[in-house]
Amino acid sequence: MEYKDTLLMPKTEFPMRGNLPKREPEMQARWEEMDIYKKVQERTNGRPKYVLHDGPPYANGDIHMGHALNKVLKDMIVRYRSMSGYDSPYVPGWDTHGLPIEQKLTNSGVNRKEMTVAEFRQKCMEYALEQVDIQRESFKKLGIRGDWDHPYITLQPEYEAQQIRVFGEMADKGFIYKGKKPVYWSPSSESALAEAEIEYQEKRSPSIYVNFAVTDGKGVLKEGTKVVIWTTTPWTIPANLGIALHPELDYVVAEANGSTYVVAKELLETVSEKLEWTDVTTVKTVKGADLERVVCQHPFYDRESLVILGEHVTTDSGTGCVHTAPGHGEDDFLVGKQYGLDVLCPVDEKGVFTDEAPGFEGVFYDTANKAITEKLQEVNALEKLEFITHSYPHDWRTKKPTIFRATAQWFASIEPIREQLLSEIQNVKWYTGWGEARLYNMIRDRGDWCISRQRAWGVPIPVFYAEDGEDILTKDTVEHVAQLFAKHGSNIWFEWDAKELLPEGFTHPGSPNGEFRKEQDIMDVWFDSGSSHYAVLAAREELTHPADLYIEGSDQYRGWFNSSLITSVAVTGHAPYKEVVSNGFTVDEKGRKMSKSIGNVIAPEQVTKQYGADVLRLWVSSVDYRADVKVFMENFKQVSEVYRKLRNTFRFLLGNLADFTPSEHRVAVEDLRDMDQYMYARLQEVIAKVNDSYESYDFATIYHAVNNFVTIDLSSFYLDVAKDVVYVEAPNDHARRSMQTVMYDTVVSLTKLLAPILVHTADEVWAHIPEVTEDSVQLTDLPKAEQLPHAEALFSRWNTFLQLRDDVLKALEEARNEKKIGKSLQAHVSLFVNEETKQLLGQMKEPLHQLFIVSRYSVSTESAPTEALKLQHASVLVTPAEGERCERCWTVSTEVGSQGQHPELCGRCAAVVTEHYAG
């Protein structure tokens, strides 16, 4: 007889090697064939809703690691909710309008000048939809489950129609207006920008001090006195119409270098040093308020520059006398308005000076800095020129500097709802305190939202103009346009005449001839995506408004979180989200942003081709995603080792359940052996911890909790000890079925707990678990932790024992190193312990030699011999066990040779073989 054939060795068809890059696409194809999303939704129908609203990625280019991080986080959350008592639909979305798509087409050779606006927009739409398809397939390859056949796309007619209604509702409430005021303007994009589209980069700029000669001192200053200003934008000097002083500041009239100057008293010393003034004498000191309406002469134009008062003036830098050009600055505009100054803006949409800046016509504003500085020097108005490097606003798409430029734009007014916005922010649950503070401060401090853009590819602003120039924006006209867009798409705005877009028979007193024209500007793309709460959440019956959760990158505090909040509060009175989570950026191992030019980009496809999507997903679960996340291939190599350990554990558990039929062989919890009850209780702890961590979006805790349980509790202890039971004992031995019961519950529970993370592997494991009836683990619920009444006593006893066991394992390892023994089953361990530890060992109900994985043991409270290894909880002496090795279980026993017809076996093995394998 071959005794090895009588051992109940693991048997399973679950493969050891994951081979994920090959196997995952096969599983994805199976899910598509069975329509797993539909099946999940049917199963959870009628449960309470939990809606995570997808923030739309931009449809341009392949997905990057930031996309992967964010989408996997969302997928884990939605899958968890679907398995924990909720109906959690997931509708993915895409943002498809805006400048980058226009630029992409232009760069690819599309000539806008040879086609109509409508034709160009058609090209943009085709390109955007191609990108949506590419990105959709990439997301599906990551195992993201969603309603991929019915996503929301901001260019869809039904979406655009709802966006128009959001605009109309805000207009009806008085929140939309047109005004000429300075806004961020991108000459490189030839369009206005919102604050959300601004990023700050270092820029080298000329820094100049300029004097303005007084022509009318109002009895306070003598004519010819020079008021000194400081600016880093010489190009705005042609637009200067005033000089702002703070009414409460002290200003000095000082003589230096043969001239008389006016600067803030607090800055006199700094300015004197900077301008190299010598023999400075203060003639008098006056309050800023005393200098109101003093008149100065513009340095090189024949016009006045009025001294005005403004609370925005500070002494942080400069001279305390602020150059004011109402057409090129927000503070300048506001204070200039109080004094009736014109809004002069002599720079066109390309950043080129117009004929309103004589002498500089046709010159690009930045190029003009030198010519203007030279002109100031020529007329003796330049006091100092130097260069500084400072943080300056740039267009976040073109990465080129912006300017402030006053033009007629459409705005969404923030002031009427500011307090309500701030209140709603405080009603939302934020998972990063700094995130709440960041958005709160942004809303508190932000000006009105410039929502118009001078581009072609976007949703038109649904405003008409009468013959007399009056704008037409009514409920009826907006709703009519919305209905037309829903039916035909927004391209008709550029294809049809204004009359065709207005309600039939529409008249207006400002158009006696019945002629109308259309607004040519489109809406800011943040208005597009910011309307999704209305166009998606409120419009789709399977969703809810507000959403339970928004989760996006940390840049969306100025983007989607911001614009969505404004439009939602304006239209519905409440925030569009109940909870907000944000993730950091993905960066390289040095903390640098990933960039093709640097060559540090790691694409998701690179990872999935080498390791598989499940390893990438496991990596996502392992990182602190709320901070910036470092990405380098060594990360994935390390995580793949953890994955391999998890997979091997699943395989070992499945292999040892080959002859286990739960409906027949399951042992009741109360009848489990003591060790099995302990491991069952530990499993319940893990279940509770994992559920709690999913609930708080703390995936790293799940990763570590499961990894520790598998590595320490299972692999290093329970499953190691189990081999001497489940391989060796008779098939229906109580100890064996007891352990198999715990193994079964463990594999079922771990598979479910990891199903939101290891989506492919969990389904693969599920297919090999005995007696499961569901086609996929995705069609099950997560386990709930069971409270064992005596768990505390179990943990107390077993945790103490396992500390002692660690001492024994250390002693065995040292004995192996010293060649005293080979495998641990060749050992006899003698423990020298105190009375308390001896009592503990006496309470252990399982054979101690099995727990220590040795052949013999002894326990003594006597003094340990000198050769014993003194450890924390015991002194341990390891010696070779007496007897011969059993050919079946490999324990060393003095019984071997005395078992009748099975002399090569120990007594236990001889009994099992005789009873179950005789003949």
C-alpha cells in the first residue's frame, strides 16, 4: 500500500498562477455576455438607494493613472454598497466640450477657416465620441462595473437641454446677467476663463516704479509733485485712469534727489532704498483721504489720472499708491466704478493693443512691456526698472499667462446665494477637513462666475438680441430652445436663423421689423459638468438628487465640486451631494507630476499587461489615496507578491474543501473545537473591521487587515497546524470537519470581502467554492460579523498562547540553524514556564504537539537547564524526538514498528488506515 495515497491531500482546479493579463479579459467577456450590471441591479431593486455620482473625465486621450485611481475607488465603493443592503446604480459620464478638443483637431490638420462653425462642431463631436469609446474600453478593462451602454455625455441632446434649463432657472431667479468687467482672459485661448481654469506658475516680469506729476493738488499738493506707483505689468500703463490710496493711511510728501514725491509713510524707507534717494526730507504728512480727487497727468497721454480712495490698498509691497486701470483689474474696476472712471481696455482678444493705445497698436501686450518702459524713461517718468520672478496666473490648458481684460461677458451672480452656499457646505459630510475649509474659503471669497466663452465647441448661451440691442432671456424662449436642443442637438444654434430658434410668432417691442440675432458665446465647460446633478441625477429615475457621494481629485474643489454646488443651490436650494471624498494626484517616486516630456509616465495599461487589473486594484486599496500617491513599478511588484499570497491561500482553502459538502458536513459553531472557534472568532473580527472600513472609505485598512489575517493568522498558524488534521485524520473525523467548516466560512467570507477590490479573482474563487448557487460573487451580500458570546475569553487564552508559540518557533528555528534538528516534526520541545503559563497550557484543548508542529513536548515549572533558550514567555529546550518517523504523517513516534500489519506507521495513522483504507 502507498500510504501517501491514504492522505487527504488538497485537490482543486483553481490554478496556482493567476495569469491575470490573459484570464481577466475572458472574465470581462463573460460578464458582458451575462449582463452582470443588469443582474446586480435586478437583485438589489427595491433596496434603499445609494448613489455615487460620477464626475466626468474629459474625453481627450488615453486614460492615465489618475483616472485609474479615481475610477477604481468609485468602483470599490459602488460594489461595496451593492453588497451591503443598497441599490447602488453607477452611471459613468464624460465631459466632451471645450478648448482642448478644438486644439486637438486644429493640430491634426483640420482647417476651421474652410468650414462653418456647425461643420467644425460636428468634427469636434465625432472626435469626442471616439475618445469616449476608447476610454470606456480602458475603464472596462480595469473591471469597472457600470451602465456602460447608457452613460451620460455632456454633448448628448437630452443633457444639453437640461443644462439650458439650469441656465434658464438661474436667469429666472435673477442670478444671470451680462456686464462689462475685467475677467481672466487667455490670449492663447482667445477666451475668458473662470477662476477654476487658472493655475499659478512662476513668471519673470519687469518691476517698475513710475511717477505721475500732479496738475491739480486741490490745495494739498503743489503742482509738479510726483505720486509714485509700482507695477509688474507695464503693459497696463496705457490703460491707467487713476491712482488709488487708502483713506486711513498716512502719506508723506518728501523731497529727494531734487524732486518732491508722495508715497505711503510706512514705505518711505523701503522706497528710498529701492530708488536710491538721498537726503530725503519729509515736507509734510497727510491722510490718504485728504488727497482724494487730486489730479495727476498720465505719463505719456494727454489725459488725467485721478487720485481715488480704495480699501484694497495695502503696504505689503510697492509704494502705497496703486496704479489703477479699471479695464485690467477687479479691484481697479470696482473702485473705478465708484468714481465714474471709464472701463478702458485697449487690448483685443489676442492680447494685441488696439488703436485705443496710440503708439503701441498691433503690439502683443507682453512684447509691449519693453516699449512702454522705454517710453516712460523717455518722458522722465520711470524711477526704477528691475525684474522679479513671481507666481502668476496661467491658463491651465495652454499653460500660458493670462491677463485681466474687461469685456462684455455673461456672469452667474454669487452674492445673492453666498450665505446659502456656505451653509450647505457645512451640511455636507467631508472626509477631509481641509477640503471643507478649502471650498468654504473659495466660495466665501470668490467673485461672480464668468460663464461665457468665446469659442465654438460648447453649449450655446440661449440669449437673443432685439434690433435695439436689448437682450432677450425669458422662461418661454429658454424652454423653447431646450426643447429644440433635446430634439435636434445644440448644433442647430449655429445652423438655424434666430427666428427659427424662437417660439413661433414671437415678437418684441425692440424689434419692430421682427429681426433678431443670437448670442455667439458658449457656456463655460464647468457650467456643463456642473449641471450634471440636474441633467443626470434629477433626470434619471434610477438615480437620486442629491447624490450620496461625490469622489474626485483634489483639484475639483475649484472645479466640479464648486460649479456643481453653485448651480445646485441656485436651482434646488441644496447641495448636490451629501458626502464628498477627494483623492490626491498620482506622482512619480520623486513626487513629480507625471509627464511625457520628463519620461516618468506609467500608464494603467502598462501595469495591467504585466500584472493584471486586480493587482492594480489591490494597489489602489493599499495606498493613502487622500494624499498624493507615488507610482512606480516597484509598487506593483510588491503588491503582486501580496496578491500571490492571497491567491495561494485561496487555493489552499479550496483544495482542502474538495470532499466537504457544507449541507452535509458543516459543524455548528458551538460544536467547533476550541482552536476552530478561536479562528472563527478572529474571522468575525476581520469581517467587522472590513465592513467598518468600507463604510468610511478606508481601503488601506482593509488591505492591511486582510493581509495580516491571511499571513499571520492563517498561513503562519491555523493552516499550518491544519495539515496534520485535514490531510491525516479520517475523512469524517470531527476535528477534520470542524477545521473544514472554518475553512469554508473563511473562503466564502474572504471572497465576498475582497469582491469589491479583487473583482476578477473573487469571481474566479467563487466558481470553485462548494455548493454556492449564485453565478457570481457580485450577486451576493457581504458577510455580517457574528458575535460569539465567549469570544473575549477565547481571545484572552489564545492570544496569550500564540505569544508562547512564537517563543517555541524561535527556539525551533535556532535549533535548525545549529543543525540539532531538520524539520520541526523531528523535535521534542521542553518548556520551562511559570505556574500561570502551565495552567494556561493545561487549558488548551487541542494537542500541544500539533499546535507547535513538533512530535513531542513536555512542560515543567522547574528551573530551566542552562542549554535552554531563554525567551520572553518561556525557556525552551529543543532536542531530537525519540522514536522513528511515521511514513504517513511524518511525526516521530516510539509507536512506529509496533503497529502490527502497519509497522511503518504511528498508532493514529495505523488506526485510520486500518479502518478506512484496508483492502
